Amino acid sequence: MMVRKAHTKSRKGCLNCKRRHVKCDETKPHCSPCTRLEIDCQWPEIRGTPYTVRTSSPAQSPGYGLDTNAPSTPAGSSSPHELGIADLKLLHFWTMNTALTCTARNTTHIYQTVYVELGFQFPWLLRGLLAVAAIHKAVVRPAERKELLLQSSEHYDVAISSYLEIMHHADPATCAPVFALSGILHMHNLGMAQVTPPDDAVTAICSWIQMVRGVRASIEPNWFRLIVSEVAPVLTGVNREGVDPTVRTEVVQLEELVAKQKDLNLATKETYLQAIEELNLIFLNVRRSLETKEQYTIAMTMSWLATVNQEFVDLLFARDQLALVMMGFFAVLFKVQDHTWWMRGWSKWTLDCVERELSPELRKWLDWPRSQIYPSS
């Protein structure tokens, strides 16, 4: 009778192997399973867990978070492994409130748990979550706004500086948290407008486009890693198939506007028509999603910013009149999202900005967007 050899369980394996419930060979700095999968190999800290709650007195040296008597975390903190009580309050607010506003119900757990767990591994992502939570809390609790905005600013500064550094030194092992942080930072920029409305919404949108395009360029080489990662449901939740592209929405009237421009070169004309075609598809998908409640329409809306080509972005930056009219139509999609705290108001800010920039003879093309955004006027 054969005797089964006892399995020797690794108690000192890396964090990734523990999380995936596989045997780690404990080879440092990169164990064999992590090396084979080309993922970041992280090891437990000898002196404790990756994050600890700081409850020390103000006299002690600053860490990741302040002590229980302090309002927030110093951006220049020396130790990245401590969370102050103020930070824990923000994290609680994130999981119980903000995360519920980020996505459709079937993927809420990604923001509530997966992003938080990734944040414990990659502190710059956690900083992003706390920054957005602070903005959200400031919106719903005006009495605490000053303190919360300070907290948000401190967390955001650390998150964005780390993000920019990572973007310059792309690492396949961090593609999932980088993707997560890009969306979080985008949400932060939109949410900040709820306390400080933008003076120039079009410029703000142009900045978003550049950020979205930068992220797209960064993650494309690692796309296959992303779609099998823990953040995959967020990506696969934006399904642009299933609608008939020949169905025409109000957007296609812009083709007539393009046709009226007799001095356009062929390349610019094609740029306009492609942008209109993509925008028409977005409208069709958003309407279908609202009817079926299958998808999260904010992600679908924002996907237009990632699909327009660079020439259109350049035209928009230059305040090209036809590109501005198209942006006025895009603003209608913002109106659909008014129920979400960080999207509220962007439809009006965008349309108002476009109207200020347009010549009088082109403003008539905004009649339909205006009727949707200002229905009572």
C-alpha cells in the first residue's frame, strides 16, 4: 500500500501565493510561482501587517496617518504603513458610501473590496481612494468641508505624484492598480467641481482626454493581463456591441453641419465624421443600458473620450468650432448622469462653456442639446 507523502505547508510564503492559495517556494526576492506569472512578488513585513492603525500621541514622529487627535495625513509622511483614525474614517466612508456610486450593482464589490485590497498592497492607490472619499464626504457634509478638502488634497498629491512616476516606468505587474487609480483620479477631478465649479469646462475635458489617452497607451500592452485580473469586471462591463450602428440618433444631424463646410480637407472631414459615428454609438448604447439596466452608463459615456482620434483632440484644444458643437452634444450624456454626485452639473457647465465659445451663427446647432439640458427654458 502506497503511503501518501505529507504536504509541507509554507507559512512564510509571499503575499500573492497566500492570496491565490498556492504553495510558495519562498525564493526571495521573487518566488518561482510569481516569476512564472510575471507578477509582483511581495513579502509580509517581519514587524507586522502592511498597514497598522496609529493611535499614538502627537509627540511621536509622523507616519502614514496622523494620530487620533490630528485631522489628516501629512503628504510628506515618512512611513507609508500607518493609517490614522481620520484615514480609517475616510476608508469606512469609501466602502459604505462612495464605492456604491462608482459602478453598476453587479460590480460594486470591485470598488468596495478589490480596490481596497489592492490599495493595501499599493499605497498610492489607497491614497486615491481616500482622496475621492474625502471629496464625496465634503459634498454631503458641508460643515466639515474645509477639513475634508485638506485631507483630499494631501492624499491626492501623493497619489498623483506616484501615478505620474509609475506611468514613466511602466511595470506589467502594476497594470491592474494603475488602471484602478486612473479611474479614481478621473473621478476625483470630476468630483472636485462639486465644491469648486470649473471656469472652463472644455479645458477640463481636454485634460481628461489626455489622461484617458495616456492610460490607454499604458495599459494596451498589458490588456490580456488586465482582462484576467481582479479588475476585469470593470473592463468587461463596458460592452459596445449589441446595438445596430445604422440606427440614427439626434447626433447624426451633425453630419449635415460637416457637409456644409466646403473648405475642409479630406483628413479633417474624416475626423469629424468618425467622431460623430462614435458619438452616435455611445448614445445608442447608453439608451439601451438605461432601458435594460445592463451596464454602467458613466463608463460607456466616458469611453467616447478614449475613442476619438488625436486630430479631434487637437481641434478641441484649439477651440475648433465644429468640435465644440460636437462637445455640446456630448454634454447631453452628462445630463443622464446627474443622479451621480461626481457627475452632477457637468452637462450645464459644458454646454454653457461651448455656447460662450461658439460664433452666433453656429449656436442654432445647439438647440437640441439645450432642450435636453435645460428642458424648462
